[in-house]
Amino acid sequence: MPYYIYKKHPGKNFDLVEEFAAYRPAREEIRRLRAELPADADYTLRIIHARNTDEAVGLMSETREPRPLGEDA
């Protein structure tokens, strides 16, 4: 499964930046992009491991419940 880097805009809008076959190059690229991110940017950068772009966007769009306080694992 590939790794995807996305720009996440307010309102659950996502723009694909790049796709990688391996984790290390994806990690290096997202670190470089985050270091160059302007302070006034209206988006964040996300990396996700998914089968395809549809699954990636679906996973990032899910609303997850916060972990209960005091839960260890």
C-alpha cells in the first residue's frame, strides 16, 4: 500500500500533494514540507497509508471519538 501526502484545508477538503511507495521517502518529504510551511497557511499537511486515494480521503474524513481519560492503551 502506498503512502500519500495531503494538504488538509478547513471543512474536510483535501488536496493530494504526492504519493510514495515507501514510508521513509514519504516521511522525509513531509518533514521538508512542514519545515517550509508558511506561518499564515490555511492548511495542514497529513501523511496517510491507504490502498488508494479514495480510502485515504475516507480515513482522514472520519470523525474519531477522543480516548477516555486514564486509558493506557
